[in-house]
Amino acid sequence: MIFRQAPKTLHTALCTRELAFVLPVHPDARQAEVIIGITIHNQAHHLSRTLASALSQTLVEQGKAVVVILDDQSADDWQIQCGIPLPHPKVVVVKGICGSAARARNALLDFVDMNFLNARWVARLDADDTLASTESVSVLCRAGDLNDSIYVLGSNHLTLNGKQLDRDNIADPRILQNTQGIQAFIDDFCLQDAAQELPSCNLVLRCRSGIRYPDLRSAEDHWLVANLLIFRKHLGTIAPYPIYAAYSLGGAETTANRRSSHWLIQRQRLAEATRHWTTAIVHGKPMLGVGQEGLVWLENGEVWKRFYSWAMDVQEMQRLESLLNQCTAGFIPKPDWLCGEGGNIFCHYPNFDCFPVKETLPEPVVTLFLIQSYQQGVITSNIKRDNLRLTINGELVYIDIGKDIVNVTLSRFLDVSARLYCIGILGYSDHELTRRETIHCQHESLAKLPGFGLFYRQLVETLFPHCLLTNESKEIQYPGMRLDSDTALLIKTCAQDAPFLEDQVQHIVSQLSYPTRCKEIILLIDPYQGPFLRQFNEGNLTTVKDIAARLKAKGIINAILIAPSDAEVIRTTYSRWFDNSAIIETHTSQNAPLFAQIWAFDQVKTPYLLQCDADVLIGRQDFAHDFLNDMKLALQTEDVLGVGFNIPQSIVGFKPYQAGYGEFVAEIRFALLDSERLRSLLPIENPVRNGQFAYMWHRALQHQQRKTGMRCLRGGDSRTFYIHPQNSDKYHGDLPKIRDLVAQGIIPLGQQNQWDLIPGAGWSYPRRGEPLVFLMKGKGTSHAKLKRCFVSLARQVDQNFGLIIIEDGGEFIETWYIPHLLGGLLQRTTLIRHRSRQGHIRNIIHAVEEICLNPETLIVILDLDDCLMSEHVSAKLSQAYSEGADLVHGGLFRPEKPLQLYEPDYLSARTKGGANMWAHLRGFKKKLFERIPKAYFMVGGDWVDEVTDYAVMLPISELAENPLYIDDIFCYYHQRDPYSVEKKSRQSAILEEIFLKPALS
């Protein structure tokens, strides 16, 4: 089956122009001094006349000029209709993705500057116009050279439907180079619909002058020429004769523009803007610049900006004032605002020493600016060199106060990062990267920028350093652990323990290894094969030995002791312990084990011995509690022989260790013994019955205690305890669950103060009733990733949330420290550690339907090997909850795909390849999930076990009434290794089945 992807459609995205030569370029063309530039977009009809007039120019025939055609995504057959064979030695064809006339003209100017290094002039010629004579271009270029100008403006005939009209558009320097005259002229054609316009199409520009058209869809050439005539009239030349070109009034672009209200609006705006410009000049204001929003000047040591009437209103002023007032960094000025007479709006701020941005910027300067931008929540959209300055301290400042300053979103942040990277790092033109129509995805376009993917990843990870994993942190397993060189742990087992031994040993070792780990961890195997006292299975000694070998190979235990069956060893041991070498039976007269345990005691050489049965369940309510140190301190009293391990208490706190004279009996199941004091009491009395000793070692020792006054204490801190399951309960179906709950120190009331396990006491995981709950899943997640995940939660400013953590079948060695790592989060966490994997769907159902109590709870998925990024994620989720959102997504960042945005599309996502419904961060209300038929979580009669995010989120998106996407912060850091071809193929087949399910809406 083929994975169903969302169809590619034409959309607007940030992309480069992809300028390139289309046809081979004649070597002489590269040496041209003059370029006749023609931009085209589906304009084949008149191009042959236009091109013929260009090729007839004297400069072209002399080899001093060439024609450069920039094709802006034409779909017609202009190359066939152009009237000349291509390639042509005098014609250079360039292609590009521009999107408008202004952008195409700027692209041509940039391309010439970069690729025709000998060129001095670029002469504009529209694709539906013609040059008036063979000398048109040479006359204007000579005039410009003579006056050392950067631009030359000529005159044009007017044609309509191929016929020349009886009026010409003459470039009169008496009007155009007179401040008051130019303003009256502009008012006439903009406001009074006068026949004569600015002769803007007759423009010849000096190469590398930096003159570019404003990014407008109408009247962009008039805006440019008006600016040149008013502010740089002394740098230009007006050449009224001979006539430069024949301008067609029926041009496709012009005709379309004249039919639009936008055409009229742009002319009205031009009239107002130039009126402000000329007024400022008349009043002698030291101008700093003008643009599409207003004009800027210097006055009394302050930078002032006056906004055009259409460019700013009171509401927008208040928005900007509020936004900029929240900025604490100096990457953008914080202006004062003034609303003058007639509603005129001004802003001003103190001038500061600075330098213009030339070609490129140091990477740290770019990075700092972008970091400040994100952290302050402000995006400066109109990134170009004119709007940027460098302070004397080398910091970058954005100076263009206006509507292009907006609140941060992830899309805007990516945009501004890419734009500034292009300008500052790559040295690209200001016009190279902008939003255009394309069929390419945003990340595909940005990936073409050399080095940008790595730059952006490092930028984002600099913003959120807690997301990074260093090689050192990956190796940490037990931070803060201490080694007790005086104590050995001895775990006692026999053939009957085979079914649960591997899990139990790992449970015991992990629960007892923090904060202090015993020097040696020894597994004692009693080789006796039955019949057993209180026998509950047949026993399997071979399996027990195999398990022991695996445990040792994994480093869980250090040593294996197998009690010998040699009669002499038995006699020697009994002689030392009971002063009786006649007995060789390993068990007591009641068939209780004896020899194996006391023989093992003799093998351990540490001063202290912590011994326990292999079936004990150990509870830790606080892993910081040093239970071993407490017990060893209690042994410091000279009449104390041993300390029993505590049991679950009903009273929280420390219960003093105590015992009467000669009491208590040593806790055979679980106790810390003083090995040297124990040996000092040997031999001890143990009566013989029917050729076997009567007592187990602890009962024999009790009789000796009563004679000597030695004591074995009980008591201790309630934070650490053990429970002993009776043989009849070891096959109880809930035993793995009970072991997990005991390990966390979660005890029902009926189990308190009891040694033996009470399976029916009401064992259950804590329920969650918070409005916001993070559901966290994983298996065998590394210590470093767990810590990263939990740190990201602890960093949240709003801590009003609960946690459900499901560890789905990881080893004990990988999961025991989860409660400790949670720290302060533990008190509002439900931790479920499955011994065997249950699968994603079953775990989600269990968490949502059984652990969460409130149908309104917003349940947010967070994988244990991922983490939250911003410290405001939970606050944003709570805000979404308060606004009634029943489905929430948040901004995802994947370091292996740093340029990809995962914006959800909530409309008919099932038909759009999922439309990013799967993407983290994702959350939904409990009541929404419970409305989904379970069949939607199944394929082929089985629970979906891969792409479960699609299986869950697609039906939820169809039921949701108020979905919401949090896109103003980075929410979720998700990193994974690439999937194999086999896995992708398997997932594609499952997805196809999911997509075919009927929509629930």
C-alpha cells in the first residue's frame, strides 16, 4: 500500500528566487557595459517587437550591450514567439521565482550586479514596450556618465492598441527637479487623473547603486522615481530628448491594475507620502529615510517618525506601545508616542551612535539578536539592511518602528531567522528571501540555504539548553550513590523461586542500592530440590542457576554462592555453629532450610551482612533516606546483634529501634546482622530431633540471646519497609502491580503494620483529578532522558498539573530511580511500571478511563524520551483549558528536521495524510477520548501498536468542537533515530487502514 500524503498545492511560503541562467551565455555577453533588462511573465504576445527594438540598439550592435530577459515563471511559449532563435549571442535568459513586477525587476538588478561585473548601466524595458530609436539607450547612458549620475530618466511616447497617440510623456527637468513642481505634478496624476504621469518606465540605473523598487503590486515604479526625484535629484539626470521608449497603455499589468481599487489607493497614498516628503525638505528637516509607512528625521537629538494616515491608527499604536514596552533587551528602540492634530501619529526615541549594516554580520551578532527577539516575544518582520544598525558595542538593533513589529509565533521566528541569516551570514540581497507562491513546502525551500538548517537548530537549542544531552550525561546511572565497603547484601533463593527470581532479584537490588550500595551483592542458591516446606511449585534448580548467571553477567549481582553438598563441609559448618559434627542433613526436622544459609554467612567477610529472602517486596517512599546508615547506627550499641528491616507503618516518621533483654528473634526474612558479634556467640545450642537439628539458625540464636542478653532490634523510619508475600500469593495476578506499588511506598490502609502481604487490601494506583494532566509513556528510557524530561516539567512556571507516567516493560535497572528523579513532582504523579509491555493503546485507555477521574481533564501526551521546551507550556495549556479548548496542539521542534513546522489542519485531517494531527505537543479532554469507538484503535482485530498517534488523534480531531494550536512558544522537543525502510512500509500499511475509517464528525 502507498502512504497517503497530503496533496501538494500552490501556497505562499518563504523561498529564494532561484535565479539561474537558462541558456548558454556567450562569453562576450559577460563583458557587456550596458544591460537592457526585460522581465516577463506570460507576455509572449508583444515580446518579439520589444526584443527587436532592444537588439537594434547601437550599443548592442557594437557589442557593448546585451539584452537580459528574466522569466518569472512563465507558462506560455514566449521562447518560440520571441522572433529570434535562442540561444542568441546578444541575449541572456535568466529564470527565477519572483511573483510580482517589482520583485522581478529587483531580481534582475541583483542578478546583473552579481554576474555582469563590467556592466555600468541597466536600462529598463517592459515586455510590451519598445525603444523609440536605435540610440535610446546610448543617449541616456552617455548623459549619466557625463553627469556622474546614479540614475537617468527619459521620456516616452504613448501607444494604445499598437497606435502612437498624439501626446508624449516628456520628462521635464524644470518640473521634475523642482520640489514644489514635482509635488504638484504628482498630485495631478494621482488625484486629478491627469493624462501625464511620472515617466517611471524610462529609467536607467547605475549598476551597484543599490537602488531598488519598493515591494508593491502597483505603482512601485512611481514610488521609486518619486523618491529619487525628491531626495536624490542632484544624483540623477533628466534627459527629455530624444524620446527613450514607446509605452503601451494596454499592457497586461497596467490594464489589470487600472481595473483595481488597489491601483487608485496606491496613487492616493503616493500623493500623501510625497506631500510629507516635500514639506519636510522645505522645512529643512534632516531626513534619515522614508518608506511605505512614514518618514524619519533627526530633531533635537531624537529620531522622529511620522506615519502616513493609512499606515497607523490609534489601535495599532496602542498595540505597538504595549508590545514594545514589554521589551527589556536593547535590540529594538522603545519609543514614546504622540497623537497630533488631525489624528497624525508620531513616535520618537533618543538617537544613538550606530553604523549601517553593509554586507555581512558576525554570526554571534545575528544569534544574539534572534535570541533576544524570541525571549522578548517580539518579531521584527521587515528584515533588510536599511532597517538594521550596529551599535558601537557591536549589537544589532532594528530601527523600523511600525506595523511589521508583531508578536512572536514559531512561523514568524523561523521567517525572521532565515531572512537575517540570508542577509547577515550569507550576504544575500535584501530581496532574495521573501514569501512567494510555490508548490514546495516551507522546510524544503529553507533547506536550500547553505548551512541554515544547522544554524537554526543551534539557535533553538541555545534558547533551550536543557534539551541537549551531552555524552557525559548519557553515562550517568546513579548520581550521588555511595559505596558501603563494610556491608554485603545476601539474597537467599532456592529452586521454588524460579518463576519470579529474575524480577525479584532486580527489584531487591534496585530498591536497596540508593543512596548507599553494598560492597558485594551475593545470590545464595540452596540446591535442595524438595520436598519443600509449604511447597507451592515443583522447583527448577537449572532455571535458577541460569537466571543467576544472567544476573551476574548484567552486573546486577557480584557473586553466586551455591551451597555445597559435601558431607565434610556440612559437618565442619555445623561443628562451628552448633558444636555438633554428627549431623549431615541440610534441613531441620521441620524440613526448613538451615545449612545453606549459615554456610553462606561464613563465606561473607564484611563486618555487616544485610540478608533477605528473594521474595521480599521493598518499599521506598524517599530514595534519599539512608536506611542502611540508620540500621548500622542502631548496631553501634554493644548488646545489639541485628536490626530487622522495617515493615509498613501506620504512623509516619521514625519509630525508635528497640528490643527487650534477649529479644527479639532475628528477622530471618530480612535483617542487618553484625557478622563479628554473631561469630563471637558461636557455637550456639541447637537440639537434635530424629537426626536433624530442631531449629533454624534464627531460633537457635534467639535461645542464645536470652542467655546472653544480646538483642535484635525492630523499628526504624517509615519511609523504607518491606512486605513478605506468602507462598499462596506468589502466583496472584496482581503481584507485579503490587510489587510496583510497594516499591513506590504506596500502601493501602489494610496493609499497614503487617509483615505478610494482604492481596485483597485494595491495591490501586493513585487517581488524578487535576484539570491538566501530562500522560507520559516510554520503555527503558535512559537516565539522562528521564532527567531531561522531568527537569522540563519542574521548570514550568505554572505547576498546577498532575502526571501519569507509564513505563511499559523496562528493566528494573532502568526504572527504579524514576521516583527519585521526579523530586517534588512525585507528590502529584501516578507512576505505573509494567513488568511486561502492554502497548500504547491499552496504556492510553487505562490512563484516560481508569486513572483520570474528571471528564473535563485535559490530557497531554509527553513521551519520556522527549521534553518540554518553554517554561510556559503548562500555563499556555491551562489558558487553553480555561478558554474551552477540547483539543490542543503546541509547537514541535525536531532537531533532525529543524526547519519543519508541524502546524495542524483541523478540517478533514483524515483526507490530508493526517494533517499533523499526530504531532507533539498534543492534548485532548478525557470526555472526547471516551466517545471514540474502540474499533478506531484497532486494525485487523488487533490493537494498533504503531502510529498510534494517528489512530487516537484523527478521530479526536473529528469530534473536537474547539481545537486550538499554541504557536507562540516552542512547546515540545522530539528527537528520534530514523526509521528503517521496513518499519516505514509497515506503518504505511497501517496508516492506509486508519485513513480508510469513516470520519466521526
